[in-house]
Amino acid sequence: MTEFNYSQAMEWPYPVNYGKENEVSADVLILGGGIAGCHAAINAAKRGAKVAVVDKGAVIRSGLGGAGVDHWHLACTNPCSKITPEEMEGLLKKFGDYFYLEYGNGITSYITCKESYDALLDCEKMGVKVRDVDDEFVGAPFRDEKTKLMFAYDYENRFCIRVNGGADIKVALYNELKRLGVKIYDRVMATSLLTEGGKQGARVVGATGLNVRTGEFYSFKAKATILSTGAPAGIWIFSTELAGFALFQEPNLTGEGTAMAWRAGAELTTLERSSAMMGSGGFSYPMYGTGNAHNTWYACNIVDANGKEIPWVDRDGKMVKTVSERYHPAPGQRTFFYGRMSPSYDIWGPSLIPDLPQRIMKGEFALPLYADLPSMPKHERRAIWGLMIPHEGKCRIIYDTYQRAGFDPDKDMLQVNIMPPDQYFYTAWWGSYGPRQWRTGGFCNGGGLVFDWDLKTSLEGLYVAGQSTYPGADHSVAACSGRYAARKAAQYAQTAKEPVVERKQVDGEKARHYAPLKNKNGIGWKELRAGLCRIMQDYCGEYKSEETLKMGLRWLNSIRESEASTAYVRNPHELARTLECLTHITVGEIIMQASLARKASNSALEFNRLDYPEKDPPEWNKLVTIKLENGDIQVGEMPHNYWLLPPNAPTYEENYKRHCILYKAGRTATAHMEGGK
Amino acid sequence: MMKKKAFMVPNPMTPGQAIHFDPELCTGCNTCVDVCRSDVMVPNPEKGKPPIVLYPDECWFCGCCASDCPVSGAIRVEHPLNQRVGWKRKETGEYFRIGMKNPPPPNTKPPVG
């Protein structure tokens, strides 16, 4: 560390109390106060539980969905939806269980089909604008005149809702938490799970935490715990020099939840899933902030440098001539989801020509491309730029900034960022491309904890919601899994015996938290984190083998013993960031262990083993699980669709009926909720 | 010849100008400090003054500080230079960009909702 003249620095603005211990007790403890955590807190509190929420940031805006949401997916029970949850069950199967993802999870996606619209109505009751109440879109083809609901993508089947007012959703949730008397612990980073007798694999009885402003220590005791932290994300790329934390994922998502569940002995799965999908760190542009044709920008006209329009085609490659046809299924098709991202042709939607890269190479289209908003019908132009962009997470600031700079969608065509032609393959994420980095994330593709139809993990007393579930969650899945996990956790807490915290375990954690304070001459947390990312990219990257993975484990452990144990810390902020680096090492080890356990290449998981080059051998079409037992790694396996196999019922509906708590014969979940008030 | 006093200082942090305060409009209420997910800002030791942007390199550009600021226009969030985007005016072929000198007049149309 360079000598720093402390006499020139201002004193830390918050009182510093390293080691001061705060004891908190609750019926239901919620770790992570994002979308899932907030819906969980609200629902547990409504069931009479004493609830505490712990968040590294501030609940009022924290989490991946904290800055807004534009699409509300899988709202199959809204009055306009022509697809029932049961029919969606079949479609999701074709879609790989969760949107475009194979090796997804049917439990959370079915729960979302059943409760997504209810969760949105919950938000509306909290004051969130959900409908076109200002009648700005009267007569638009995506608006239902009776309910004033607005829809995206498939205007015929109407199960994805455009949220009018999504930018303020987190503030409304926060106010509801306050109204219900939920105890909120902002700026407290959850660091470990406490277990009965301090034993790995035993019942979870609470957690520890560190206040990132004051350095104070927290010990939480709880009958039931819901893990709703983010999935590990910022462990593959780290370079604030380029553009700050320019990841799609929230900067706080360093994997504390995964690491603490692992150390407590919970069973994890699909952590080996790899991807080069979204967000190349500082090389990317603001998400949705460049010309685009999909997702938030669906289905915008795209033209080339000379104004020549890029054609749209349906799933069969047949030209889609009008703009309005882009919002309808092809002849004879039931419905569609996002363009061609799904592995299943059955639900491919209209998209830009899939051979656009080749046609750019041949000179048929000239770069740069532009999003031609002025040529779009007025209601679609206003919906894309005025409704979706300003309400999607991180995008209100794009709207404000671009408008202030004079951008006018009635006149202006937003440029698409220039990339190598092969990267113009159909995608919603043009703006986030840059030089390919491996496992840069994806908010719904990571691995996570194994769970059942109660959203209960392999540990007693521990439930999951949001991104802590595998394969992760988008906004509506987070909201629905949060509500559902809360019902189960609150029910468990009613009869659970009084939790007892093991003092020795707390003391051990405390010592671990403050160990970095003694360091004087090491490197800082940023250099440490960047170095760990390099290990992940090199040894656990696009192509893996036993040899490189084992070397990676050796490197991580060596860094733990050396640079990580001597990194300097000058205030509580740096202490928290340094502890995140230690988490980073653990998460890296988990991912490498998970990668070692799958001894086969797998295309759905984008998982390449150089030493097992054969793709998708049938005997490996299964989930591989890993967990710690007495400190040793136990590898296991589960069938891919375990949720429909014994002891579970063979259908989604029957399992939901058995477990959801809300269900009464002949009544829907919504009717029961409303009737029960 | 220009004689000016110089200092030995560390290199500037990049990106270093994520969040700008208008000192005339900012009341120093610290709402932005409270809502920031990454704890990028700290309260100014001088009461009533704009917060100090201590960790601009940790900004995620979520914009919540500006959205939740009770005084319109007191906070401006700027994406760093390597994230600035351009557009073409369809009728005239003019090219504009975020951050250009002499930009076109602002578009004041509010969002839906």
C-alpha cells in the first residue's frame, strides 16, 4: 500500500464501532431486501410473524429490481389472458421450464404462472400505477379498454403486462414494509448462517451480519430464515476503471447467499452453468440505452446506415410485412415468447432476420444500424420510449439524460453500437456486448440452492426466494417466490421450537469479520477482486478441464492464504468489500467444484469440458448436486424434473394444490385471498 | 510564461464524474445518500451542503439518487465517456450525441405514468 497521508483525509462520517454486537430476534428472518425479500416480508408480516429484513444496501431502492420494471411476465390469471397456468405449464416445458432456459425449475415458474397477477395486484394496492389510468393509450392494440391493462409481445394472448409506473415499485414495497412494522436492517451485509449446535447440515437458526457503515456486528436469531439474496454475479469481471460497476447485475451481488448456504451444508445445483450472455463489464453500453429491437424495445424498426429497413420474419422465416403482425403469433401458432431465444420452435416469435450477421458481411446492410423510432406507429413509439424505457430498471436515468440532451423519438433514430457482424445475431442485448467474457451472468441463469414445493432447502428452517432459487429469477418470479416462501416460512415458524444460537459459532464469525483490520501492507480490495476475476476467467472459463479446474482451486486457496489475508482495510466500507472478496473465493471454489462434478459437456448449460468433449451424453442429462458434510464435498444427482416425480405428484396443479396453502377446492388462489380478508 | 502552483496527487479515479450536484439547488438533505445501493456518497460534514461522492468508481448508474431527489434538477447523473451514445435525425441526417458541444434543445416530454 502506498503511504497515505491521513492528516489530509476527512474523518469517516459514521461512528465506527468494530465488534459492537447487536442481537436481534425474529420469527422470520429475510436475508436480502430486493423484490423477493420485500414480497416475502410483506406476506410473512400479514400472517402475524415478527419479521426482520437484512440488506447490504437500502431496502427503499436495493436489489436488481430496485430501480424499476417494465415487463410483468407470466400473468396468466389476469382477466385478459387467453392462456391458463395449466396450458402455460406445457408451454414452459417446451421453453425449457423457465423462459428460454433449459435446466430451469418448474416449481418457481409454475408458482409464478399462478400468482404473478396477484403479486402485481398487491403492488397496485400499495399505490403502484399498473394500468393506463391516464388514458394515454386509448385505442392502442395492446390496451384492454375495460381493465386498462396494457400488454407486451403477444397482443392476442395477453399474459405479459406492461407496468405503467414500474420505476416506483420498490419505494411502494418499502412503504408497505414500514406500514406493517417490519424491522429493516439497512446497510447490513449478511455474512453467514447460524445452525443448531453450530453444526453443518443442521437446522438454520439465524444469521450474522456486518454494518457496512459502522462496522458493527449483528447476530440474528430466527425460527425460520428466507434466503433472498442475489445470485453471485460480479465475480467474473471487475474493472471499475472502464465504467464503474457497469454490469447488468447489481454491484452488491457478490454471492454472500450462495457462500453462506454452502458453508452451512445446504445442497446446491447447476452452479456449473456457464454463459457469455450479457454485459461485458465496462465494455458495454447502458442496458437498453442503444438502438435495439427486442425486449424493452420490442418490436422496433431497425434500419441500416443508408436507411434500408432490416426485415422481420416469423418462426418459419416467412416475411412479416407489417409492424402489427410482429405482435401476433404466426398462422396456426398458439403463442410466442421473445423472438428466437427459446430452444423450441413451437414458441419462437417474430424477430429480425436470423442471418443478419451474414448479410452485413456480404455488404447488404451497412453499419451502423439505427432504431428507427420515427417510422413506428405513434402508440408503439410512445410505448417503447415513453413507457418501457423510463420504467425499466436503470433506464429512467437513460430517459432523463437522453431527453435532456435533445433526443426526440418522433424525429431521431438511436444508433445501435458498432460490433463485429457476428454479434448482430438476434438478441435483446446488443448494447451490452463487447469483447466476450465468460460467465458474465444473466439474471436468470445461475445455479443455486436445491428446493422443494415448499421452497424449502435441504436444511430445516431455511427457505429460498428470488435469485437464491436456481436458476434465478426475474422480477415477477422474484415477487411470486417471495410471497410463497413467506407463507411456508411463517407457517413453519408457528410451530417451530425456539431456536438456540451457538455462541462458539458467533464468536468464530466475529473473528473472521474483523481479521482484515490488522493488515497493514497488503493490496487493496479492488486489486484483490480483479485478480480473483482473472482466476475465474482463466481457470473456469469457456473451456474447462480437470487439470485447469484443479489448478484454479489451488490458485484460489493460495490467494486466500496470501493476498486475501493481508489486504488492507481503512474503514467499514473497505472491510465489507474485503469480506466480499473472501466470499468471492468461496463462490469460485463452489463453481469449480460443481464444474469438476459434471464430467460431461452440456450444451444447455453452455458447459464445455475439454477432457469430456462428447456433447450431451444421455446419462448426464440430470442435475448434479454438491454440498458440504463435515467439511467434505458430497456429490449427488437428481432427475432434471424432480418436482414431478415421487414423492411429488405427477402434475404441476396437484403439487401446487398440496403445498401453496391458499388453495381451497373450486376456488382460485386470488378468490381465496380476497375472500379471506 | 504561466506560473501556477502544482501538487503531488494520485491519479484521478475513473470514472470520476458519475454524479453531479447543483450547489444552488441541493439542500443537503442526504436522501440520495440514503437510497444509494452502493453507498457511493457520504454526507457532507458541513450541514446543508451537497454530499461528497466518495466512491464514484462504484456507481452502477441506476439513477435512483436522481429519481428520488426531492429537488428537481439538483442531481445530474452522467454516464462515462465510453458509454455515451449517438443518434441520427431522420429528416435532416444531422448526427447528435450525449455530451456534445452545442447540443440540440432538450426534449421536455415527460414519461408515461
